[in-house]
Amino acid sequence: MKLALMQMNIIWEDKDKNLEKAEMLIKKAKASECSIAVFPEMFSTGFSMDSSRISEELQGPVIIELCTMAAKYSITIIAGIAVAVDQEYENRAYIINPQGEIVDFYTKNYSFTYSGEDRKYASGDKQVLFELEGTPSSLFICYDLRFPELFRKVARKASLIFVIANWPDSRIDQWDALLKARAIENQCFIIAVNRKGRDGYGLNYNGHSAIFNPLGEEIDLFWLDGECRCFEINEAETAFVRERFPFLKDMN
């Protein structure tokens, strides 16, 4: 399995320009024979609390364009956006298959109260499990990473867990440590995509997108450019590690 991690320098609240950049990065990923493209949390706007303005309907232009690009380039896309649902707003991530169809979505379970996200976006209460090239996978968003009990809910079933984020550089050491910990304790691949650049609130982001294997080792990467990193993994490693070290069987 070959994945492209798109640690975009997101242009603040500019959906058109971010979609243009996304397509450019997808072209690079396809040129390197990647079959999966993973974008950050709220990739089309940045982590904005102006929820009523940036959120879109369930069949809004960003979702439609993502489906179009997935089909055009025959690639799976995982990406985060803000959506309007039943007079509320949600911070979601969508999984779109190479035919341009929405496979599933996940709503962020833990709102980042420190930034006031809980006052602007409704939290989800369900986890998601989906198959990616035949491999059981799950997905979380940013602040969810601080809650290991959330990952435990999918640990026995998921071989890959994705984490997409807008995680500022002031706390990037914690990001690195938590990703490694989630991989070790759940004995699975953790595939993490963070943004780069500066947002509309003056916060700086420095990426650190990475993949940790089921032993908690960071996988070596090669560069295409500063906003697209490609990785190749053997997803069968999860089953191998869990069989050799059956620690998850001891969970209550």
C-alpha cells in the first residue's frame, strides 16, 4: 500500500485555492504511484471557528470536487472539512473511493474546548471502521489523539488508524509522542497528517506528518516536495505483530 500524506500549507478560508492546491498534490501523488491521498483536518479552510460561514451542505462544492478528483485520478481520498448538518456544524473527515463515491465519514468526537471549538461545532459520538484496499481501517481528528480510550474502541478491528490534524508547532513534541504511543499500545499503523504554514489566528504549523508501524517505529520517508510525502507500507505487519505479541487479547 502506497500513501501520500498531504501536509498542506492551507490558505486561510479560501476553498477555491485550497482545492486547486489539492489537485496539484494529487497529481504528484499519482506520478509516484500512490493509491491513497490523505489531507489534513479542515483542509479547505483551515481550523476556523467561523463555522456558519465556512461550513457547507452535505452535497456542497468541496465534497463534490473531492469526489470528482477521486474518480478523475482513480485514487482514494481522505480529507477533513466543516459541514452543516441539521442546523448545526460538524468537523468531519470523509473517505472517498477511486470511483468518486463516499465510503463513510467520521465526526470529531472530542471538541478542542481550549479554542472554543465546542461552542462552534457539534461533537460526534461514533467511531468509524472502513476497508482500505481490503485492510480494516479507522480515522480520528486532531484533539481525539489525546484520548487513548477512543482508539481502544477500534483497536481490535483496525489495522490502520488515520489521524488528520491542525496541530500547532508549539505542541508538536506532544503530537510526535502521542502518535508513537497510540501505535505501540494498539499495535497498528498510525498514519498522521498535519498541516504546515500559518493560520488566520497567527498560529504556526510545521507538519511532522508521519507513519508509525505497529511496533511504534517511524517509517522512513522520501520527499516529493514540502507538502506531499509518500510512504509505502506492508499492512500485513499489523497481523504479524499482534500474533507474535498478543497483548491486545489481555484488554478487559
